[in-house]
Amino acid sequence: MTLRYQQPTTPDSGRYHRLSRDEAWKPEQTAIIVCDMWDLHHCRNAVLREQEFAPRLNEVLTTAREQGVTIIHAPSGCMKHYKEHPARTRAELTPRAANMPAEITSWCYQIPAEEEGIYPVDQSDGGEDDDPQEHAAWAKELESRGLNPRSPWTRQTEMLTIDPEQDYISDQGDEVWSILAARDIDNVILAGVHTNMCVLGRPFGLRQLAKNGKNVVLMRDMTDTMYNPGAWPFVSHFTGTDRIVSHIEKYVCPTVTSDQIIGGEPFRFAKDQRPHVVVVMAEDEYDTNQTLPEFASAYLGKDFRVSYAFGSATQRNDIPGLDQAIESADVVLLSVRRRALPTMQMEALRKFVASGKPVIGIRTACHAFSLHGQDPPAGTQTWEKFDPEVFGGNYHGHHNNRLTSLVEPIAPGYKHPILTGLPRATFQQQGSLYKTSPLLVGTRVLLTGKIGGQPTEPVAWTFQRSDGGRSFFTSLGHPTDFANPSFQRMLLNSVYWAAGLDVPEKFDLTKPTPPKKKI
């Protein structure tokens, strides 16, 4: 199994490397717990999403069962339906474990590790994401069937097979723990719904198993959340799930995907069409390891899936997890300064660029992988011509840091999607003005900067690369620029443009404020 997890870049940094490790799990020492895959739910959209991934989950269970993995079905509150089922009887007859953990029969709302972070979504409204009219019609339909519209489930969905000869059915923490103990199982995979509620909190859920010493993981593509995009942080439903998965990888346990059992690709909901943006940060001058995640979290969550790759705090020429992150990337946004990269990381980056995929660079990205001609350390590589080859640039130094430049659009009335919504007035650049002219053929200048008595310099431009891909670069990116609505809007527009999406005519640049309560 390949387990994905996150570890702090440095203690108390609030930033995390996304890493992976391989572990060999014996099937006979492994269980899959299927959490609350009910036949019905009070949220119609939740039912539709469950029905979408249930067939693949059933394929996972079938394959795992054939390999000797123990399958435990846990449709909470539905034990009456399974009173006579052999799988339910098998669970009830399992001898009680001698090492029963305290509070194993209780819901677990938080484990100590989670106190280090802020819970990533506001689910205080219950997470309903139905259209109000559709929801009302759904509630009436449930009532017409004689069901309680707030809790209409009576059994597990019939889309999942329960093997009467091998499987177990239980919704009790002590029973599930006893099953694991009786079969000498320490490796547990959780799948089902809903990640931010039942999968985390049930007595047999991730928190209880993690805090009591089980080697537990979440199957992150075989799950869903109860999250309403109308609540903080006001991102898409799928980004809400991503945020919960990230929280789990940081504070609770690693995650895996279904393809590790049945092959193919990880499952993705049909409506999840978000381009994947990977933000890469490795520079020590401008604090973009703070400003860029804040920017992405505030503005990109509605239409993009975002991942982060941070430079190592102990090895200058290493960006842990970069090669794995950009393997599935649609757009790469770079803020890197003078780093060599381990061979695998550099090869992955070169492959990404050569495939014609878009690249965005800010500030020091024009000399991201140049060591001024010095030989790279053993096992690493540089890319000395990254600036001209990827950005069409010609960086050759900068003006004095004490000189403030004025930035303005290239010409009044000049139109480009990246300039959508930008005020046409000039503004001050607090960071030094880069010397970047002349640019290569294939560039289109969008903004210029001017210092008295000095030549005008390009500040932002696009570039059509020889590999067929397109790039955007701006020498802006000083911490003060991130407080400038013009820069914020331009950077936001560049992500939409790079991903091939229509740039919104209007965009609320007010940063959403998290609720006071964590959970």
C-alpha cells in the first residue's frame, strides 16, 4: 500500500509537506470498515454522490475479500434490519476483546493532535448542499414513503454486497474492536460516508482507531463529505472534501486510494471538473510560503483543486513531494529561487513542461533553478535556461531595493483575459523592479514598470512556448503586493487563463473569515 500523509515543514510552521510511503500489508491482517453507506439520506445530493461511487467500492470489497481481507459493514442505526443476517450474528458471537479501550463505544469529536490546527470547514449547518426547492421536494418524497425525512435510512445500500459466509455487520465500537482483536488485525481501511462526520467520529471511526493504536487509513476516493459551499470557507463541495482529507492526513492518519486494490485510476466524481493547480514554494526572501497558500485558500477553492509543495527546511535543494504532486497537475504556479532539484523532481518538472501544460511564475521564479552557473550538488540538477525557455524572459538583475517603481497596463484599452477587472490606474511596486528586457519573441507584455531616469521594464507577460504550452510570469510578488487588489486579481486571472477557463468578470476579493468554533 502507498500511504499518503503530511508532516510539518518545520515545527509550528503551519505548513506541511505532502509525502508518501510504501507499506506491505498482509490481507489476512487487514480489514475494511464500510461506514454508513445507507440506502437513503436526508440530503438528496449526498444520496446521488454515494450511488455514484458505490459500484466501485463494491468492486474494492469484492477484490479485497477474495484476497483474504476482512469486510465489516457498519450502517449505523440499521441493526434491526440485519437481525437475522448471518454476518450480523457472526459479529454478535465474536468473543469480547480482553483489551477493550476506554470510550470505544462513544463518538470521538477530536483527538489531541487535532488541537494544533483549525478545523477546515464549517459544518455547523449540517452540511446540506441541496437546492432548497429540490430538498423540499425530496423531503416530501421521503414522507410519502412513510420515512422520517431527517433520518430515512433503514439499511445499507443494496449496491454493496454483503457476503453471508465471511463478512461482519456491526455499528458498535466494542463489537468492531472485538472482531479486529479476534482476527489479529491491526491494519484497517475506512471507506464510506461522511468523512467529516461519521467516518471520523463514529466509535469505529478514524479517530478512535488511530488514538487506540490501529494502523488505520482513509480510502480518500471512496468517501464524501457533508459540506455546504454556502458556509465557510465558501469553496466547492469537492474542495471541502479535499480540505477534510488534508486535515486527516495532517492530524489523524494517512490516506490511500481504491486503485491500489483494483488497479486503474483513483475514482473522481463526474461533476468534479476542477483543474489541479500545484503551488510550488522554495524561496527565502518574500514569504510566499505564507502569502501564496493564503491567496489560494481564499480565492481558488471554488473552481480549482489545489496542492502545495514546499521547499525543505533542512535541505536547500529539495522540494519534498514535488514529483508526486505535479504528476496529476494541470497548472503549476512557481515561487522558487536558485534551487537545484533532486534528479527525480527535475525530471518530473521537465516532463510537465514538455507536455505543453501551463506554468505560472512570480518574482524569483525567473531564476528558480539557476545557480549562477555553479555546478549543482551531487544527485541534483539545475535548469539554467528555465527563464527564457519557460517564460520567454531575460532576467539580468534588478534595480536598487530603495527605488519604488510605478506599474501600469501596457496601453489604455489593451485587452487580455488576465487584465479582466484590473483598475487601469498606475500603482506602486514596493519590491525592486526587475531588469527583464528585451523579452523573447512569443511574449505579450501586460504590465510595465518605470523608475525615473531608467528604461521601462516589462512586469507581467504571457509566453507561447516552443513546446506548445503557455506561460505567465510577473516580477511582482513582494509581500505587500498580496495586499494590492490589482495584483490579487491579476494573479487570480492568470490561474483561470492558464487552466483554460473563462476569467470571471467579477470576483469578490474579500477574504472569508473562519468561524470561532473549530468543529
